[in-house]
Amino acid sequence: MKSSYELAMERLGGDDGTKLSDDQKAQIAEIDNRGKAKVAQLEVMQQQQVEAAAGDAARLQALLEAFATDVAKTREKTEREKEKVRNAG
């Protein structure tokens, strides 16, 4: 099993000897920023919906599950986009 450090180095191109260009690094940073912004947006929307669902346990549970799914999808999409940039070099 790889450590978090080893996984991060692979993502940055550090483990396999592949160096990322400055342009690739900038693209990856931009993709990462967009992904983080989308997650933050989802968090704000989720908080508003949770407040509106106060007292309705079933609705609250559904909102929390939908939020977790949306965040996971957003993070997966972000990682796929970053991987495309890494492999383009």
C-alpha cells in the first residue's frame, strides 16, 4: 500500500521520473482550484438546504447523501481532468 506522500508524488509526476512542464502545472492548479470552488459551492447550497429541512429527518438524510455523492463526483471529475493534463506531456 502506498503512502499519501507516494500517491501525491505520482500525481505530480515525481515518482516515475516524468517532469511536468510549467504549463501543465498551471493547468493542474487551475483545475484543482475549479474543483475546490465547486465543492465550496456545493457546501453552501447544502447548508441552505439543511436549514430549510430542519425537523424533517428523512429529507435531511436524503440531502446529506446527495451532497456526499455530488462532492465525490466533483472530486473524481477533477482528478480525471488533472490526469489528462499529466498524460498529455
